[in-house]
Amino acid sequence: MENVDLKIENNKLIITIDLAKEGRPSKSGLSTVIATTRGNVPIGHENMKLGLNLYKPVNR
């Protein structure tokens, strides 16, 4: 995972992402990846998985 922290408290999944981080260019170069799980990852609760991508378009 990249810039993503996951934790479970009181049966709730809490996702923390630092929005101040600059991120990195996507493979296509059309966006900046701020946070990603890099595919589906187990969250440690009832065989559930999470897939997450946070990105912003590059201004051209």
C-alpha cells in the first residue's frame, strides 16, 4: 500500500490518507497517484478485501 493506513475499531474500517503528500505520476502520466492499495488487499475482517485508488488529473 502507498500512503494508506487501515485499522478496524468498533467494527468500523478507518482509512487514513495524507492528502498533503505530493504523490507520484501514474504509469500513463495523465494523473498523480496520491494513495493506492495496489490492488485488492485483505482487511482482516470476515474475509473482506479492499481496493482503493486516490488520484488527481494532471493539469496540461
